[in-house]
Amino acid sequence: MNIELPPLVALLLFPGGLFLLSAGTVYEWADRKLVARFQNRIGPRWFQPVADVVKLLAKEEIVPDGVNPVLFHGLPVVALVGTLTAALYVPMAGIAPSYSFTGDLIVTLYLLSLMTLSMGLAGANTLDRFSLIGANRALTQLFSYEAPFLMALLGPAIAAGSWQISQVDAYAQGHWWLVLTQPVGFLVALVGLMGKLELPPFDSPEAETEIVAGPMTEYSGRGWALFRIGRDVELLVGLTLMAAFYLGGLANPIEFMLKTGGLLLVTAALQSLFCRLRIDQTVGMWWRIGILLALAQLFLLVFMR
Amino acid sequence: MDTQQEPRKTFVVPIGPQHPALKEPGHFEITVDGEIVTAATVRLGYVHRGIEKGVEQRNWAQAMYMLERICGICSHVHATAYALGVEALAGVQAPPRAQAIRVLVAELERVHSHLLWLGVAAHEGGFDTLFMYSWRDREMIMDVLEGLTGNRVNYSCNVLGGVKFDVDDTQADAIRRAVDFLEPRTHHYLKVVTTDETLIGRTRNVGKMTFLEAETLGTVGPTARASGVPRDIRVDSPYAAYPDFPVKTITATAGDLEAKFVVRIQELFESYRVIREILDKLPAGDLAVRVKPRVPPGETVSRVEAPRGELFYFLKSAGGPNPDRVKVRTPSLCNWGSVLATAPGHKLADVPMLIAGIDPCFSCNDRLVTVRRRSSAETWTWAKLRQYGIEYYR
Amino acid sequence: MRIGAMLGDISRSLFKRPVTERYPFERKAAPERLRGQLTFDPAKCTGCKICVRDCPANGIEIMVVDKVAKRFVMRFHTDRCTYCAQCVVSCNFDALGMSHEQWELAALSKEAFLVSFGREEDIQALLNQVTCKPGAAPVVPVAPATT
């Protein structure tokens, strides 16, 4: 859908800015509610993520000893900024991105990685052992899923013949759903998205029962709230990207809700099915299976063209 | 654990005293090199409440309730061990119906404890779904226990000389219904544990302990039985009604975490069988015999099989209304050595599952006193230690 | 080797009602044997004080108003009680029981945790004589001898 919104509105209100923040909380709620229903529980009420964020923003922020204060306070902001900026280039809410340019697929993917990078740096910044180990694992995981994920997203780009997300979106709207024609790529992309968002079973960097909260252990109050919001927005952006590429494009807000909602259902099911993978198992899986599948998909595409 | 080594730069990850992996406080210092564990030490004592001393100031009837609250999950076996010991000292035998009811509640407790452990171990491995489902099914047993005994934990089933309540037909039906519901679910969990790819990846060949190691480290309970050591007090020296309702010892040979899962789940099947058998053949009779308030002097040892292993009670009476000495040695205390011995070489991510694998009950095992004196070494008698304790608090 | 062995469970749960009890909006009836609040029948009490002796938590106090006429008042500390029912078993006269209906015993003040059982006039007589605050050790003067 192509709507002409004044740039400031598009940036701050809809479909960027405020819409992103609120939709992020809605998607976090939906994710937690679905996982709870899969586990035969009730799950949180609709305002739980909003209440969490409001409470955290109001709490005292404790700065541990020995950290670099600039990094400590700045990294959550960088993470959030990265994801908010990445949202400008995807067809958020089914509306064609107003800021898109050629090659913005690469930029978006790097902006999405900014979240993981800043979490890793945040963990390495402190003297806390749990954070150091968590940062170690976060960056290791980044190196393992990034390549297959990128390649899986390149599949639709090759099919559409463009590096611009809006054009891939337009291509997807006009052709067979790519989940049917590139199923392997879809699988790798979906699992890669779960790795990027550090959802179970890839939540080794912040394994609650092993390293408390990983890189986030020392964060409280505002910094923690910003990381959480960043993670919610990243969930939203990731789902939008996947739906736009593989599920036939996002033509209007209804399609946006249905397709991203359906993807969220599948993601929530995958979250509840598996035991947490150890970091060496994650790396082994990606570098043995993930990358081979992604490469196979790409070769298939190149030969079929 | 107290050697002087030259100061090396070691990276020590402290698990505990407060840590999401531990349900109760305990301090583990895991020395890691990257992700590989190179050494592990444990320090306990955070839940020491002075129960053994407190028991000396209460009379025999009151003491049972203190001892019952040493642990919430295995409270009944503590009370049973104590009651059996006191009955041995007093020279009375609880009637057969009472012994059978004691065994019934003990087996129900074993079911609830193993299901609890299944959930907790799954949670330590990040498998929250199995945690939620096993605890949901455990609620059936909790409801049955509440209907039978009056409380979900701390059943307060024993009195000195017997039990407090009877099992009538409605109760028996409720228990049978619960067991009938749980048996197919337990089969399902056995299948999940042995076939789910991700769970196997976390449990197979992790924490492998050979038969010899298990024997040497002195492990007890399902931890030892998973390595093939056939040690089960219910079979080796049956107590209460176990001579009439015998149990089979379940062992496995692999000795890894998966074997521990399998042994505990298969023990559930044995428990279901014994529960049904007791309900079918409950002997008639009284519920309790009278035990006088003053127990004749003597010493006795009473051992029972808690869900975690061998529970050992030493009771000493001086003929008065209060116990003279009660010494409790809980099974978790024997199993810590196996965690520390098997941890090096594994990844840090395996450590919470290794700790959970022995089914630790920290509240149970804070009975140990370590006195480190580098200057002199002397042996104290029990009387001298007790005098020291009394004067310390004066 | 199966991937996702619990798939059956989670897909069924999506269409089932959650198993959580929505307390306090839904309250299940407590089983009959639940050991809730203590109940005391003063008519059956003989003042032998075995319950006082056997309580592991020193939660029961029996105060004698008149031993010959069998008038007793029991002061019971709900906050000390461990709900073990030893007193119920120890009593040879069936004067004690544990209610299964009163088990929501949380309160916002300490006064609610000190319950007195007995005949009204006995309780009043004792309270007039007792010189202390509830919760502290009572100072009860010796009961006057009656004819």
C-alpha cells in the first residue's frame, strides 16, 4: 500500500516511532501469551509488557563499578536506534517504506545486527563474570547464524533481482509465495530469525539457569527497559521482513497483521518445543547444517534462473 | 578442598548462593577456561537452621514435626525414619495397617518428588515446556495427598507408634484415579526424554559416571542406580511394610544424565505398581499403638529410602522426655562428590544440569560442620563439642 | 530420534482451557481432611494440657478459670501453629479438630492471630484479669477458688 505521509509523521508516529513501540509491546504480549497457551497456562494480560516497560523506566538505574559510563548508558540507546532505523526500510504495517533506497536490504540486516553487537559489547563492558560469558556467547552466536540468515534472505532478493526491500516486497506480492518455491530458504530464515532474536532454543547468551541474564545481568531501570523495547521492535521488524519476503508481500495492514501473526504462532510453537541448545551445539548446527542448506538453496536459485 | 596453590589467573564463575539455577542456596565455584570447566568446589551451609540442636529441647512427640520440616519434598520419609527409630527404642511395633499407610504415603511422595525433579531438571536445561507439563501432572498427586493427609507438603502422617489417619474407600478411589491418569503421562515423558533430539543432546553422555566411580564416591539413590550400583534400602534392608510389598531395584548402566532421567521415570512405574498393590491389600487393624512419653535409653539407627537416596537417622535416648541426640544424614550429602568429580571437562552450560541431576536438596543436607584449623589438629569427643557449642552461645 | 517430541501436547493445549485455577475468582472446595484452623470444644476439655505439652510450636495455652467446674479458655496462636494436628491426635477427649473450611488465614494485624476459645463469660473474665498486650506472655493471676 502506498500512502503519502508527511515525512515527520512517517518517522515519529506511523509507521515508525510510536507505532513501532506500541506494536512491539503488542507482539511481545502475543508471543508470551502464545507460549503460555502452548504450555497450558494462562499467560500475561494485555498490558503486561507495557507495565513492565513503564515500571522499568521508573526504577533506579544502578551503574556497576568499573564500567565505562559512556558505553553503559549509550549501548542500549544504540541498540534501540538500530532497530528503529531498520524499521524504516521494511513495509511496516503493510505500508510501503517511505525511506527506501537501493541496497537497503544490506543496511537493514546490519542495523538488525547492531542489537546483538551492542548487547555483546554491553556484556563485555562490565566486570561481572556472567556478563562476560554471556557476551562471549552472544558474539559467538552472531558469527554462527549471521551468514546463513543473510543467505536465506538473499534468496528472495535474487528471485526479485533487486537489493531493495520494497522492490522485493512488490515482487513477492505479484508471484507465488516464496515459502512454496524456496522452502529451504524459508526454514533457514525462520530459524535464523529465532537465533537473531535469541529466542529459545537459541537463548544460550542469556540462559537464565546458567548465567543469570548474560550480558543483561548488570542492567536495570532505564538501560534494561531500552534493551527490552529494542528487542520487541526487532521482533516486529524481523517478522515483517520475513513475511514480506516469503509470505507473499505485505500489501495492506490486514495482510500485515495476519501474516506476521501467523509467523508469530509458528515461532512461538518452535520456542516451546525444544530444549535450549548449548553454544557449541548452536555453532555446530549452523555451520554444519544451516550454511549447507542456505548454500544449496542459493545454488538452486542461481541455476534455475 | 583447602590446598594452597600458587595464585593463577583463573576465571571463576560463582553459581550461588543466589542463582536462578539453584532452588536453594549453595555456593559453587566453577573454574572455567572459556566454556570448559576445569575445577569445581562446593560450599554448603546456607540453610543451616540448627534443627538437630532444636530437637534436643523438644519432647519426642514435638521433635517429629521439627524433623519433618527439614525438607519439604521428602518430609514424610524424615518423619517415618524418626518414628521407626523411636518405636525401635521404645520396643513397640506399629500395627501392620499403619506401616502400610506409611509406605503408601511414602510412595506417593516419591511420585511427587520425581515428577518435581523431572520438571526442575528440564527447566535447568531450558526446556520449559516439559517443566510446565510435568508439574501440571504433578498437581494430581498433590491433590490426592491433600485429600488423604490434609496438606500438600508436610503431610504430618506419622505419630509415634503409627499413623494419624485412615485410608477409606473414597480416598482409595481418588488415589487410583490419579495413578491411572499419571501412568500414560509417565510413559509419554519417558518417550520424550529418550527420543527428543534436543533433550538427548543435553543429557546423553553428559556427566557420565562409571560403576566404580559411583561406588568410590559413595553415591546413593537414583544417582548411584543410574550407574548400575544396585543400592536401594527398600530392597537391601526393608523397613515398615516393604517386606510385604516388595519393590524392584531399577538400575541403568549408562551412568549419564539420560540414565538418571530414565531411572527416575521407571521408579515412578514401580511406585504406581506398589501403590495399587497396597490399596488392594491394605491389612486391617489399628492405626497406632501408644508410645510412652519417656522413651527407654538406648541408641538406634534407622535408614529409609528417600526419593533421593538413603536417609540415615541416628537416635540416642537418655531415658528422658526429650531426645538426647538426633543425627540426620541425608542422601544429597553423599552425592555432591559425584558432581564435583564429573564436572571438570564439561561445558559450563552443563553444570546446572549436572547439579540438578543428583536431585539436590540443599535444605536437607546442611548438617555438616567443617572446622578448619591449620595450627593444631585434635580430636574432640561428642561431649566436648556439645560443651563448646553451649558456651559459644552463652 | 524425534524433533519436537512434545508437539502433540502443545498443539492440543492451544485448544484446551488453561489448567490454571483462577483463584480467587474460582475457588475449589477444600478436601475434608484439610488441616485448617483449629477448632476447640470447651465442653469436652478436661484441662489435662497434653495438647500444650505436645504442640511443637507452643501455640496452645490452656488457662484455667475453674478446674472443678471445668471452665477453661484456650488461647491459640494461629501464627505459631504449624497445622500438624498433633494436638488433635494427642487429645484423649476429642476436644480438638481442624476445620477444612477456614484456611484463608492471612490477616493484616497481629490481633487476628490470637484466637480465644471458650465460653464468652470465661473469656471476658480472663481478659479482665490479664495484664498484657496480645501476643506477649500473659500474666494471669491465680484463679479465685470457688465453692
